[in-house]
Amino acid sequence: MRPRALIVEDDPNARRLLAAILAAEGMDVALADDGDIAIDLLSRGPFAVVLLDIVLPRVSGTAVMDYLRATNPAMLERVIVVTVLDVSEIRALFPTVRQALSNPFIPAPLPAPAPTSPRLPAPRLPDRRP
């Protein structure tokens, strides 16, 4: 049986990226875009790891952590907080959080490269010597 991971992230691009990374590591991944869905999934059984955004649109990540503290405190040790907030502040507020990831961790989309022709030489940079 493969280990299970729960990703609680409201940004769909971040959620997909994290899911792809964990799936490539051999994990079964469950996804939640809000804390209420995460709490429902957590009530059905434990996860090897939970990647938890703190700032969520309806039910916050802190409410998810409060739920875990009340129902399964040992699970808090498996939570990795993914947040736009200052990581040191998260650790101060939640001393049981062992790991935190700063978000955004996804680089901005790059513009599409201009089409090139194999027959044209590469452009030269201007000489900037005085």
C-alpha cells in the first residue's frame, strides 16, 4: 500500500504542482481546496503527510490544525505548512509545525519564446565597450 498525502491548497496551479511532485515520489494524493474538505478527508483516516495552506477562502488552515489538535494531535507532526505568511511567525504560532514552505514557490510563467528559423544566425548583443 502506497503512503497517502493530503494537499490542502486553494491555488489550483500550486495544488497540481504539489500533487505531481508527491505522486512522482510514489504517494497516493488526495486534494482539498478548502479546510472543510480537508477536515472531511482527515476524518476518514490518517495521511503520511499533509501539505496545508494557512490562508484558505472559507475554512482556514488554522481551523484544520485546531481540528487535528482536538482529534489526532500526533498528526500535527506530519503537517507541512505552505503559506504566503512569514514562516517564522507560523512556527511561533504553531510550535508543533515541524516544516513550512514559503509560497509562492512556483515561478511566474515565462513568456513564450519567439519563433526562430534555423537558417538565421543568432542575434548578436551590442558591444558595450567604451
